[in-house]
Amino acid sequence: MELSSVDLSRMLTSMTLGFHIIFATIGVGVPVMISIAEWIGIRNNDEYYLLMARRWARGFTITVAVGVVTGTCIGLQLSLLWPSFMKVAGQVISLPLFMETFAFFFEAIFLGIYLYTWDRFKKPIYHWLLSIPVIIGSSASAFFITTVNAFMNTPQGFKLDGGALVEIEPLTAMFNPATPSKTFHVLTTSYLTAALILGSIAAFTVLKGRNGVYERKALKLTMAAGLVFALGTAVAGDVSAKFLSKHQPEKLAALEWHFETKPGADLLLFGTIDENNEVTKAIKIPGMLSFLAGSSLDHEVVGLDEFPEEVRPPLWIHYLFDMMVGIGFFSIIVSAGFIILDKMKNRNPYNKGLLWLILAGGPLSILAIELGWILAEVGRQPWILRGYIKVAEGVTSADNVGLTFLMFLGLYILLGVLTIIVLVKMFRNKPAEAELEDRFRGSSK
Amino acid sequence: MSLEVLGITVLWFFLYGYLIVASIDFGAGFFAYYGRVTKKEHLINHVISRYLSPVWEVTNVFFVFFFVGLVGFFPDTAYYYGTALLIPGSISLILLAIRGSFYAFSNYGSKDNDLYLFLYGATGLLIPASLSTALTISEGGFLKEEGGRVVFLAGKLFTSPYSWSVVVLAIVSVLFISAVFLTYYAWRARDLDALGVLRKFALFWSGPTILASLLVFASLKSHNPHHFENALDLWWMFGLSFICFAAAALFIIQGRNYGTAFIMVMFQFFFAFFGYGASHLPYILDPYISVSTSYTNDTMGRALVTAFIAGLVLLVPSLILLMRLFLFDADYVKGKK
């Protein structure tokens, strides 16, 4: 099979983003968890939580490094692979891209300070305060970069006059209709994913037979945070549905296999579709799609029939959508289950079955991030800038994209494998209990 | 000053900032590896890791800032450089990625892994070499536009004396800047053994730095005579650069004022870099992109400048805090914190 430059460029961009997004998500979410743990530790004078913050931060240094370098890769690859797109879009949307580097700069500075000043302040609360700019920096970074993606979905803030861009309004472009729902969704899911990954690690440790106070506290904290963020994610999902229905109806229609514009549209769960667009084995909830899109069972939902064939997104994104939403509900149920069992007397939240589910939550939430990202991007096809530039028009004219793809594939395999090896090595022979002895109790002897 | 010149000046400042902090970082990686191979590790690597650990990520940001800003202010650069530099740009990126992550792997993960340290050291020299080719290409003659496509003339780049002289200059400058800074840092840490080794490095690389600069000038004359003429008009910038170099070298030879010596080196490169940049104008990529033709629209230009000023208000105090905690805190530098 001969792959075109467009196919290869899409593959390379997908691969870089697909790899980077794991570390970016951790980079946005984990500082929040570290900060919460340190705060509780200082408030309650509880050395378990202080140790938790330290251990999480130690692992974080590795993932953040990979996040930084892969972020640099995608930053430059946008210009290398999509030069024509960047040339046009750069005129309108370079403001948030530029601001993202500032936020990132800010975060980098304070992260450097935070990681190397654990014992340098007389009052521990000063050290905790340093986590705030780290969170602001990383979340602002996510916010700015997501506004750029939002702009690709619902571009505004400029006019086309012949081939030239006129009446450019950078802020209008940045705060386009997709911005609120997208940034909200990205932030809540990043926090959620971080909580679930950390919870997953704690569950793994307990399942391996190390069931100490440290692990239990880690589970409680991550599951409580996970529940809050999972509920936030559900709200964000709802906001997204309403946004799509209003501003990007073809994406919602493709996600939901909704062909005809009509009021009282059904929500389809699961199912399969054949080449004649016949849906089988789906669960239908009458009127629910209308309700989600417009808060009323009679709301009219625009169907794919209003769009010419060549600008309809591919229909397979429905499967991704189902899995993503499913994982979202899974995380609500598991975290709520743990919290409820923990509150009830004579119930054991540390039973094997639940721990296995919590363990699964980490990898599943990363999977959900990947699925959500793919469906957001594929759901915009064939556009790179919806309504203005198609993907094929934005691509580089350079040869050798295939070779570049292979080089980066090698890089990501290398980084992925080494990240895991280094992280495992870092913690395998250092159980929390032993470190607690060393760090907090050893000196008093 | 017009907005586009202001824009390129701001970006040039950041590239200069990257030149300094990245040189320290790149060179330090090389010296750290050299230290291990020659069994002088115990003398110098402590000083190196003490400085690098908290700041390496910040270094990377200077670079990201530069290219994002460049595409923002001058969107045409994305088109020309982006199309032309797919392969060389990707190689630089991979080297940067390996370097950044292997620093973390070796520093936080397995401290004694020779391979990690080797990759960290080797990339320290390869990255400046590969990044400097972007500046070489900006002189023109290595790209051509045919049939609506931008083609990169790799063969020409590899056989050009100018191109190689820039690579040599980039590598020796990195080692020189880094050695002078680390000499200063060792002196602050009152680590006399490290000081002795690093001071020798600094002296060793000082001569080649000047020779390499002259080489670049000589080859620029034949590669881009027009730029060379412009540079001669700014002869005083390069004169100041040389005076600063001489002062720095003198201090290091005399074994005193290491802090001033490093500041002099910063000025040496400041004058040379801005002299080079100013004489390069109006072209960003000779002859395809000039600051005036490729400048983004006015609205975006103003928005970017505003964002930049707001950003500086945030960043400058943060950077000062970072430096006070790690660079100018005598106890930290000495390893007591």
C-alpha cells in the first residue's frame, strides 16, 4: 500500500500526540494530587501524606521530563508537517500558543523550585505554596493549548477576503464557542486520570500484599478525589453535548449515528453499523439525545442528512465514544463504591474484587483519554480548520515523512520503555514504610 | 521602533538567552561525561549536577518560546523552514528529546548508568551543531523554491565551508561558555579541586572560540558578501565583543573575579550575537523572508507584544527567585541545603 504524504503526516501527528497526551495529562493532573496530599499532611501533621506528596513528586519528575520533550516535539512538528495550515492559522491563533509557552515557563520555574526545596523552609506551608504556581502554570498551559484545538473546530475572529485574512481579532478567536466545553473537559479529565492512575498504583501495592497505613491513606485520598473529578467530568461531558449540538452538529450526529434531523431524537448506546448505515444491536433510549443536546425531549437535533457526504466525519467514532463514556461511568461507580464501603461499618473496601477494579481504573482512564482525543480529532474530519481548510490542504510538500515517522516511532518506543523501567526501579525496593522510618523517624533515634 | 523590528528583537533576546543557558547545559553534559571517562568525576560532577538539576527544564522553555514566537510574529517562517527542515528539524528534536529525558533518567533514576550519561554528553555537542544549521540556512543559498514547493539543498549544506565553520563555532562556544560558568560556580561552592579542573577547561577552549569566530567571518565573506558588508558596518559591536572576551580571559588567567569573567563572556556573546543579528536584517531567511514582508497582521502583533509584556511581569520575578534559591544561595551551592 502506498501511503500519501497526508496519511503519513496524520500518522506522525497522531503518534506524537497520542504519546505526548499521556504525559501531558499526568503533567496537568498529578501536581493537583501532590498539592492536596501535602496540604492534608501539613494540616493534620500527618507524615503519611507528606511522604505521599514526596513519592508522587519523585515519580512525577520522570514523566514531566518525557512530557516536556514530547511537547517540544509536537510544538515543532506542527510547523514541520502542517506548514500551510500554520501559516494561515498562525495569523489568527498564535496568541494562545504564545501564552502557552509563558504558562509552561512559569510552571517549569516553580516545579524546579518545588522539587528541590522540600526541607529548605522553616514553615512547611511555604513549600506547599510553591505548588500553587505549578498547578496554575500546568492548568493554564492546558487551557491555552486547548483553545487552539477549539479554534480548529469552531474558527472565528477573522474574515476571508479573497485569499487574505482580514479583521483579525485574536481574543475572539481564542474564546470561540468550543473553548468553554473543551477546556472544561480537558481539565477535569486530566485531574481524574491523575487520581485514578495514582489510585491504581496504590491498589496494585495492596494486591501485592503490602497493606499498610500508607497504602490505605493513598487509596482513600485518590478515590475521594477521583469521585469528585469523575462527577466533574460527567458535567463536562454534558456541557460538551450541548455545545456540539449547537455549534458542531455533524460531529454529534456522527458520534450518535443520527442521520435525520428531527425532534425527539434517541440516544444510541453500543450497537454496530453496516455499509448501508443500518444500525443493529444498539440500546435505544427514546428522546434522550434530544434531552442531552437541548435539555428537552422535543429538542430538534440536526442529523447527518444536512451535510454533504464529503464533509461528514467517519462513523466509527461512535465506538470510541461508547468506550470513553463507559469508562467515565466506570470511574464514578468504582470510586463511589470505595468511598461508600469505607464509610459503612463492617464493610471492607479493601476486598480483592474492588481493588482489581481500582487497579484497572488507571490504564482504563488513559485509554479513555486516548479515545476521547481521537474522536475529537477524527470527528472534525475532513477539516483541519473547520469550514476553511481541509487536512489535505494543510500538509507539507516535503518528501521523507515516512522516514521521519519511523525515527519518531523508535524514539517513543525507547522513551516509553525506559520511563517504565526507571519508574519501576525507583520504587520497587523502596516501600513507603521503610522510607517513612528513614525520613521522619530515623533522625530522632 | 516598528512593531516587526521590536518583535524580532524580543525573539532574538530569547534566542540569546537560550544560547547562554543551553550552552551551560550542553557543555556541562559533555564535561560530566568527560569527567567520568577520565576518572575526574568526583571532582566536577557534583558541581555540575547541583546547578543543572533545578534548571534544566527552564532551559528547554527558552527554545520553545523562540520558535513559537517566531511562527507567531512571522508566520511565513513556518512555511519555509517547516517544509525545508523536516528531516534536519526532526533529527534535532529527537536529540533534544533524548537529552532531556535521559537527564531525568540518569539523574533521578539510575545514577551510575554509563550509557545514559554518554547519550546525555554526546547530545550536548550534537544538538548545538544541528540547531546551528538553521542559522546557516537563514543566510540563503540552501533552499530553493520550485513549482510551488520549497526544496532543501542538503548536499550544498554539507559541502559548504560556511556551514562547517558555523558548526565548529557552535561547539567550541558551547564548551567555552559552559566551562567559564562552571568555573564560577565551583568557585562559589569553594570547591577548589573542581575549580582547578574547570578553569583549565575554560582556558583551553578560549582560543578556539576566537579562532572559530574569525573562521565564520572569513567564510561568510564568500558565502554572503552582502551580509558580510553589513557586518563590517557594525564593526564596533564585534570590537566590543572581543574586548569583553579579552577581559574574561584575563580574569581567568589571573585566577580571580570569576563572576565578572562569566558576565564578560555573556557580553562577548551578546555583542557578537546582536551584531550578527542586526547585520542579518531585514532578512529572516535570505531572500525569501524579510521582517517586513512576513510580519503577521498588526492586531496579532500588538496582541503578542502585550502578552509578552504581561508574561515578563510574571516571569522575571520568578526567574529571580529561582536564581536566588539555586545560583546565588551560597549554602545551596556549597551543598549544605
